[in-house]
Amino acid sequence: MRIRAARGALTVGKVIFWLVIVFVVLFALRLVNASKHRARNRERTAGRTSEVGAMTRCVDCGVYLPSADATAGPRGPLCGDAKCLERAGVGSRKPRD
């Protein structure tokens, strides 16, 4: 009886051992993959230049847009949408593309 119990415990111990080994290997692979992913992201973002200017809000519709793209209106910056320009009375300017 004791021999069978000892063999059963030994078998369970081996299974647990191999499960731990598998999980350790998977965890190590995940760490390696994560570090490679971070390195790739650093390379991508290092090549980019920040060309984003200050943002402004259209006084008529509330849309945020770059200040360089805003149209000057009597009450403040406008987004350039035909309806916004019409409501603001800016005139017959064409909306920007």
C-alpha cells in the first residue's frame, strides 16, 4: 500500500515539476517579447518629429483643431466649416480641405 502511495506522489510531483518548468519558459519568452516590443516602439517614436502645434477651439461648433488651420472670425477662431463660417458672417470664404 505504501509503495503505491509513494509512486502516486512521485508521479504527481513530476507532473507539477514539468508544469512549473513550462510556465517558467513561457514567462521568460513573454519577457523577451515585451522587451523587443518596447525597443521597436522606441525606434519608431525616435524617428518622429513633433510637429503638433497649439490647439484651438472653434467658437461656433466647439471642435478642436490646430491653430494654424483655424480661420479668424469676429468672435474668435473658427474651424473653417461652411456652416460655421456662414453663422459667423465671415463672408464667402471657401472652407479649407
